[in-house]
Amino acid sequence: MATDILGLRTTIYKVTDLEKAKAWYAGAFGAAPYFDEPFYAGFNIAGYELGLMPDDTPAGAKTANVLSYWGVEDIEAAAARFIAAGAEADSDPANVGGEIMVASVKDPWGNVIGLIYNPEFQL
């Protein structure tokens, strides 16, 4: 089946303090924003856009009905690194079939960050 969809391009996390969030995400992901405006900060994470957008909605009012997973080589080490940076564990690393492992953490603003080790996925 043919499709004109080009694939995932951007995941946006809404934060109450854009300046603090930029610093936190820069440290947690090891990348500085390439686009930095008062209304949006964009990071290039291995060719994919991670965006931060200011929003005063309290963390408790956010929903987790959409979850983006960021690919990692070592799920345990990646989850531990995010937690050491100040994230809260959301779901511990777990095997979801074959060699595929997933985990999730919550950033200091309550956003869920998914992590995935999937040796079967190729771009």
C-alpha cells in the first residue's frame, strides 16, 4: 500500500518554564536547541525534532494518551540517565516481545518521555 505520509517529524512537550526546560532537555538529551524563540524551542535529536512549547497548564491536567518513544541503544542506562537528570520513573524497562524493550520517564513538567530499544527497527 502506498502512502504519502513521510513519517514522524516532531514531538512537542509543553512546559510551564521554557528557559528551565531548555536547560533540562539540553542536559538530558545532550543537545542544544537549534531553534530558540520565546514561543518554541526546537532540538535536533538524531534527525528528529523535539520541541518545547510554553504552556501554563498544570502537569496534573495533562494526559498521556499519546506516547513518543526515543530510540536508545541501552534501555537501562538511558532510563537511569534521565532519572539522574531529574526525571521521575514512569514505567520501568520491560520486554515487550523479542528483543524490544521500552521504558518511560516523566520530565519535571509532567510530560512522559518514552524510551525504546528496538534492534529490529531500521530507517
